Amino acid sequence: MTASLTVAERRIGLLISILLALMGLVMAAAAGHGVMSLHGFMALALGLGLAFILGGSLYEAEAPADRLSRYYDAPTRFGISMTLIWAMIGMAVGVWVAALLYWPEGTPAWPATSFGRLRPVHTTGIIFGFGGNALIATSFHVLQRTSRARLADSVSPWAVLIGYNLFCVWAVTGYMLGSTQSKEYAEAEWYADIWLVVIWVTYFVLYLRTLARRNEPHIYVANWYYLAFILVVAMLHIVNNLALPVQWTSAESFPIWAGVQDAMVQWWYGHNAVAFFLTSGFLGMLYYFLPVRSGRPIWSYRLSIVSFWGIVFFYIWVGSHHLHYTALPFWAQTLGMTFSIMLLVPSWASAGNAIATLNGAWHKVRDDATLRFMFVAAVFYGLSTFEGSFLAIRPVNSLSHYTDWTVGHVHSGTLGWVAMIVFGAIYTIVPQLSGKTDMASATAVEWHFWLAVSGTLIYVISMWNAGITQGLMWRAYEENGALSYSFVESVEAMAPYYLLRTIGGGLFLAGAVICAWNCRVTMRRAVGHATDRPLVAQPAE
Amino acid sequence: MLKLHYNLEKISMGLVAAIILAASVGGIVEIAPLFTIDETVELPDDLRPHTPLELAGREIYIREGCYACHSQMVRSLADELDRYGPYSLASESAYDHPMLWGSKRTGPDLARLGEKYSDAWHVAHLINPRDVVPASIMPSYPWLTRSLDTELLSPSLATLARLGVPYDEAMIAAADADAAAQSRPDSDAMDGFIERYGERPAARDFDGDPSRLTEMDAVVAYLQSLGTLTDAPYQILTEGGQ
Amino acid sequence: MSNTTDPKELPGADPKTGERAIDPVSGYDTTGHDWGGITELNTAFPKIVIWALIVTHVYAVIAWILLPAWPTGNSYTPGLLGLDQGEQAIEGYQNLTDNRQNWMSRFESAEFDALQSDDALMALAMPAASRLFADNCAACHGTNGEGGPGFPALTDNAWLWSGDPEEIALTLHHGINTEDPDTRYAEMPAFDWMDRSERASLAQFVADLPDGSVDFESPAGILFTENCSSCHGEAGEGGLEIGAPSLTDTSVIYGQDVDTVMATLKQGRMGVMPAWSGRLSDAEINLLTVYVARLGDDAGDPQ
Ligand code: HEM
Ligand code: HEM
Ligand SMILES: [Ca+2]
Ligand SMILES: [Ca+2]
Ligand SMILES: [Cu+2]
């Protein structure tokens, strides 16, 4: 990190680190005990550690003078490493919670590792840790290449990435210690929420400033999606997390929303966490890495426009499909259902656009596992959005809601689409950042691909079976008009599927571990920079 | 149109503004009316807020992530009425910050759980579910037998009162005492509890150990209160049945 | 940075004709942009997408007309079908109950003997009762009614109150030791005032009761007669229908080993059986009554 900074930048970094340490100290002292104080100490330790590194390097050699004529890739490299670390954490916890549903005693009798606390560790660790780091890291890469401009600033990329990871660590350790707001995908407590807002604003400013320096008249589609991701996630995050802390010195808080309004706000957020975190940002990734890897032009510029605005506009309406038949008024459910159907068109338009882009490159798809990752991602994107629109139809949802069908849908989206596109992007970016043309081991990539595909299929198919069985058992009636099954019978019927899911997840995790190893070896053998599109000369900073 | 976009693509602030605009409409149209349409939440007269002990139990329910496996929302579907009881009304969670409707039923719905089982059963079940339900895959919670920390109860009630939950000054001031009283119905403090919360909340030694106020007391008190805060859903079912 | 939209001035365009590179695979020209090697085709908007947009929008508009849909300030458009999800649910529930009314209505009467002797009815009703038992009672009384620590078995024909269906139904309606005004009341008092040594000898005595190797004239036996017989019977045989169990048979609620009896004596017992009126209908309660009575009958006499 420090080698890429000038002395002046190191000073700024030092100042920020000291401020972070002070903030941590104040938090720890004010809270006195409990989670918030522990989180204060974490911030203190991180701030001191960073101050130590930066302070120690103050008098070392400056970053080379010609650095402004190159893209700034050090933060991306760090972000990719964090992506891989969180992938292993998040997926390992995923396998663990999957195992617990088959084998409930498979956890120490220690509150921190009980199912209900580990589950949000999985969701947050994987969505925000793995997904978020991947998005931020690739956005820096894509933004610079498609703007032909270096990042507008050298310190804030680090602030964004490190601060963001502090948020993730606060969140997951908080859940394990029992600190949670219980709002799905937004469980982190109020001070972590505020911290994330600060980070996000920094990210947004950096993004816009770099965009302003672009040397291309037009902003590339990938950046539209990354922008939508940054902006809308900020909006969702702030509104959904509005809360009153019980005291300024303790972690507990009460969301300002209650009951049915809270439910609507929560799923307006929750669904659009899917839309703008798990979809929009990754579509940005797809729109960059797919044409780069396949060497093909995007199939249709016009289709890109329609699918982008369709996704941005329609998605926001559909959150109420998570609340069919509940105490949410019927009218809101109807809107959620109908917009979900209309949403299918832009969703499939982007999946179709991606697949059609591969026209003329099918031989590459066959030979190149990396491109195959992206192809499979686009296919699963199409599959899961179709399934989503189907599940949003009220009568279908009456069967699927509350069951493992939803979980199957989730993972066809997250394993099949999100994780696959990330792996495709990583396998493209890591050799490039290491000055190589290929990953250290092509065989390992191939292995990873097949592990990921088979893991996904086993996971998703077993959950479809589980969910549909569950839903049918709950509503099955005998001819004489009496319910056929007790609830516990439906629990017992899940056992084989839960076992299969654990195995599928284990395969997927194994693939991710191989990927992490392969990336590490590749990065270790780094030899400067690969040939890149030349940067346009930058103004002095 | 195409030309318009062709130009929009060149102006980053234009793109930003357009995204914000496009992504705001749906949320506003769906959320704002939930505050303005009166029939969305029709507060029944008999709706009571949670007592301090129940509230403490609710916080533990949240802390342990029970909502990850249990819904508290009986949907308006005939088979759910049959299995669980009257469908849930918006008013039942009107004082719930946050709501705990849930999105997964690994375990059964709990919206109508109150007084379905005995306190002793809940204690046994929470300590080890497989002792009473051999096929259960629910985690054990043996640590709930530790003492309840009541430090934040008063400020919690005060915070909720600021958010519109009907807790008055007296309730806020006596939150700790009321939590203890509800689990020790023979104590003198019970009179004050009844004065503030009436006769309806169940007041018992929930965990079977009168000498201590434990997290188990709180969780069981909370579980026994589910579905008992108002009679309205039951009335709708019987009226509709005529 | 150029701001033009004139095709001739666009990058990659022929400055005279404004034409750009043609993609050899698709035959389309590109938009003329090049972001680090990425280009875009000017492919015409696919017709199928337009059709899909039309179809889905038509679907949506029809749904908006028929169903409650658009908020209008302090109300909303109710939809031509005039649907209300609550009413629909109750109606559906009504249909369900109507459907089983032809046999379920039989259980509205409490003529248990008549019900039990109707084999056809039993064949129809017992599976339903079994599901009802599994969802409501099995948590305490075990999947097959075999009981568990703190919860009596219903299969052994050893009754706290009575195996008589009328009595079982009463227990189901009002429960035991509940807040129901008509609840059965059964308290095993705490004998914490007794000396520990006396309790220990009593516990040993009670533990030995089932195999009959006890002497009622022994100090422990006298203690038993003085303190316990009023509820548990002269010889501990129970059956007084006041909720006090027999201590001479092998069926136990909490346990009849020395340690458990010591605990019972020290703290007393007051097991709670919930009341089911209100949660279950009268017919359902009667149905379960028959089910429970048969569980006991199947077992024959208690050992
Ligand atoms: C090794 C692979 C994985 C395994 C074994 C796994 C396992 C699980 C399990 C067991 C659950 C809980 C389901 C339940 O409560 O019934 C879950 C939930 C979830 N997982 Fe995963 N997971 C994996 C990968 C991922 C990835 C890569 C993502 C996202 C990028 C993800 C996102 C989620 C989400 C969003 C939920 C919550 C679903 C809901 O609330 O309906 N998972 N996962
Ligand atoms: C057109 C696009 C999509 C639509 C209309 C859609 C619709 C739905 C529906 C109806 C549910 C079930 C709600 C319930 O019954 O509880 C759901 C759940 C979910 N979907 Fe999708 N989906 C779409 C795409 C995706 C994609 C691409 C992903 C992941 C990358 C995804 C992730 C999820 C998650 C995480 C949940 C679980 C939420 C929870 O209960 O915790 N969806 N979606
Ligand atoms: Ca939060
Ligand atoms: Ca207690
Ligand atoms: Cu959704």
C-alpha cells in the first residue's frame, strides 16, 4: 500500500488513521463494556496499525514519479484479496449452517455459534464481504479502464476498502456476540450503519471525480450499473436503517419503523439489496468482463439502454412480493406482483444481450473456463430472474413463501449468477494485475468451474425439491377435509435435502478455496503490469 | 429517445439525477400511502404493548436469531387458518419496532403461540428441543438460564415511547421492578405491575426458579404473549364465520 | 472531449460517410465507441422484446383493473372483482370446514360410546385426530402419546384423573392448573418444611413402592400415611381423581427414583396441561378425546 503513495499522501493517511484510532478510543470508552466497546477497540487497533505502517514509511522512497501515467491497481489487488478471504469465510459458514439443519448438534454449545447467529454471519459475510469487496475492487478497475483515467485520488480508495471491511467485521462479530437489529441483510447496529454511510459517500465522491476525468465522451454501460448500485444502495440503506439508539453509549437501537410500514420498508430494502447489490453491480461487472474476455462487441447498445432503465425503474416496485397474503394491504401486493412480471423483460434483455455477445466466440467458451464462468453466470441470471418473476405471482408464492424454494431461488441467483460472474472477473483481472496472461494453474480453474457448477446444481435442485415438498405438505388435505401432515413431519421430510445441500455447498466451497490458492500463487509471481490500454496523461494531483 | 440517451450518457450528474429519479418513484408510491390510508392499521381498543419482561424476551428472540427460522405472520390462506389460527392483522404488530414477520419457516409459525404450551414445556424445549420433540432440528439454548440484564429496560421503554408506543412515565420509571414483578406474582411489587399493565399479561414464575430473574423468564414470557396482545383477529374470524 | 452527436465526427467513423466498422459476425455496425477495446453493436431493437413488453404490460393493466392496486392518497382503487384477502381466506376456510362437516359434525355431540363403536367413522376420523394430536399434543405427550419427563404418558391406561371420555374432554377443554376459570387443579405441595433426613427416607420409601417391598409400619411408612395418603391413597395406589398419580405402578410423570422424588418433595409439583377451548373447536376436542381414550384402551390395564 505505502509504496504507491507519495509522502504527502502518507501524511494524510496517517492523519486519517489517527482519527480512526481516536474514534475507536472514544467508542470503547463511552460504551465501557459490551459489543460496542469491543468494536471501539477494533477500530482503535486498526487505526493504530495503519498509523504504524504509514508512519514507519514516511521517509521511505516516494512512489515513482511516473505513477500518474499508469492505472492505480494496488487497491484493486487488495480488494480482490479481501473478496477471496470473505468468500472462504462466508461459504464456510454457509456450509456450517447448512450442516446444522441436518445435524443440529454440530456446533459448540457456545452462543456465538448457534444457528440463528451464524445465519446472518453467512448472509452478511457473503453478500457484503464477498460481493461488496468484489464490486468495489472491480469497479475501480472498470472505471479506470473505461474512462482511460487514473483514480482521482490515491488515499480515498484505501479508505473506502479498509473502512468497508471494518464495517463487515463489525457486523459479523456483532451478530456472533448477539448484537443485531434483526432486519434481514441490514442486521448491523446503528453505529455500523452510520459508518457505512460515511464510507459510501467517500466511495461515491471518488467515483464521480474519476468519472469527471474520463477521456471518453461517453460513459460506458458498466459504469451506469455501478453508479446505480452506489446511489440506490445508499438510499435504501439510509431509509431502512433509520433507528433511535437506546443510548448513545450502547449498541442497542430501535428502528423508527413499526409493523406493516416496517415490513414494507424492510422488503423495499431487502428486495432492492438483491436488485442493486446482487444484480445491478454485477451486471456492471458482466458488461465489462464479458466483452473483454470474449473479444466481442456488446451485442446491442439499444438493448443495454432499455434493460438498464427497466431494471432501475421496475425493481424498486417489487419488494412487496415478499409479503403476499400477509397483513400488508392487498393493493401493495398487486403492485409488487405486476411489476415483478414487467421486470422480467429488462432482466431477460440483459441476460440475452450477454449471451448474444458471445456469438462468434463460442469456441472460446468451450476452451476457456473463465469465459465459461461468465456464460454460466448469464444463464443463471436469466434462470433466477425468471424464477423470481414466477415466484412473485401470488398463488405461486402462497406455495413457495416461507419454504426452501425461496432458498433455492436465492442460491440459483447467488451461486449461479453472483459468485460465477465474480469468479469470471477474478480470473480475468488477477493475471492482468500480475503482469501475466494466464492464471498460475489452468487446471485449477477448470476444476473450480466444474466444482462450482455441480455444487450449484446439487444445492439448487435439492432446495427446489425441499421447498416444493414442504409447501405441498403444509397445505395437503385428505379427502375427508382434514390436513394430512403435522408440521414436524414436514421437518423430518427435509433431512435428505438438507444433507444434499450441505454436500453441494461443500463442493462449491472447495472450488472457492482452489480459486483463492490459485490467485495467491499467481499474485506472488507478479511481474509488474500487463499491457493495458494507455492512460491519457493526467493532471498533477 | 436514443439521441436523448446518447447525450445523457455524457453527463455524469445527469445520469446520477436520472437514476435517483427513476429509483425513487416505486418506493414513494408504495410506502407513503401506508401512513395515509386509515384502514391499513386499525388499532383495536384492547391492544396492549409488551410488558418490560416480554420486551426483554423479544430482544433475546432477536439476539438469538429465532426469526431466521420462525415466522410470526399467519397468512390469509385457508390452510394456515386451519393449522395456526386466525390470520395476522397489521394492528397486532403496530407497536413492534422492528416487526418480526419473518421470511422462512424452518420451524412453525409462532404468531398464535401464546398459552399453547406450558412454561415448563418451553423451558425444557429451549434447553434442548430434542428432549421433548425428538425430530426437532432447532438449536438448544442452554445459556438462557443466565440472569437477565435489566440495565437497558428503562431506556428501551423510553426510546419506544418516543417512537409512539404507549409507555407512560410511570412505566418507564418502574421498568426494572415490573420485569421482576411479572416473574414473581406473589411479591409486593405485583400491585404496581397490575396498576400499570392490568390483569391481562400472564404473571408467573416462567422458568420455574422463583429465586432468579433469568433470560429464560423473559423469553418464555414473550413467547406466551404472542397472539394475546389483542383479541381482534379472533373476533374477525368468528364474525366472518357467521 | 468531443460533445458532438454528428455521426461523421464520432470516433472510428469515416469522416466523409459517417459509417463505422462493421462487425463481421453479426453484420451490424458499431456505435463507434471504444472503451479499452470494448465496442458495442448498433443492433436494431429486437421485436420480441417489444412484444414481451406489450404482453407484460397488458397483463399488469388487467390486474390493476381487476384487483386492488393503486393508492389514491387516503384510499386505493378497489378493483372490479372487489376482492378482500381476509374475506377470501375465511371463505376458503369455511369451504374446508364444510367439506369435513359431514363427519366432523358427528363429534359435536359428546356421545363417546356411540362414536367409538362406529367403525366407519373411526377409520375416517382417527387419521385426522392423529395429525391434530401431532400438531398440538405431541410436543408434550410424545409423538405416540408415550409421554416424557414432566408430561404423563397417555398410552398406559394409568390416569391421573380418569380414562372416562367425559373426564378427558373436561381436561382438554379447561386444562390442568391453567388460568382457565374451570381448570382442574392439582398441586403436589412442597414438603420443604420436613427434615431433609425425613424426606430422604420418604423418597426411598416411594421409590420402593412399585415393587411392593415396603413396610407401612416403618418410620417412613408412617410419614407416608400421615402426609401423603390423603391424596395418593392409603397404599399409594392413587386413582382418587384429584390429579394425584398412583405411586405403585410403573408409570411416572417426573420419575420415581430417589433423586427425582427428593426434588418433587422439596419443590412440589404443579404440572400444567393447557386448556384447548378457544384454540380447538368443540368437535376437534371431542375427536381428540376419542383418540386419547383409544390410546389408553389399546394399552390394556396398567402394570
Ligand atoms: C458454499 C456455498 C453456500 C452454502 C452452503 C450456503 C448455505 C446457506 C444456508 C444453509 C442458508 C440458510 C437457509 C435457511 O435458513 O434455511 C443460506 C442463506 C442465504 N445465503 Fe447462502 N450458502 C452458500 C453461498 C451463498 C452465496 C455465495 C451467497 C451470496 C452471494 C449466499 C446468500 C445467501 C442468502 C441471501 C441467504 C438468505 C436466504 C433467505 O433469507 O431466504 N449464499 N445459505
Ligand atoms: C426478476 C428478478 C427477480 C424477481 C422478480 C425475484 C423475486 C423473488 C421472490 C418472489 C422471492 C420470494 C419472496 C418470498 O416469498 O419470501 C425472492 C426471494 C429472494 N430473491 Fe429473488 N427475484 C429476482 C431475482 C433475484 C436474483 C437475481 C437474486 C440473487 C442474485 C435474488 C435473490 C433473492 C433473495 C436473496 C431472496 C430471499 C429474500 C429473503 O426472504 O430473505 N432474486 N425473489
Ligand atoms: Ca442495520
Ligand atoms: Ca425465575
Ligand atoms: Cu424480491
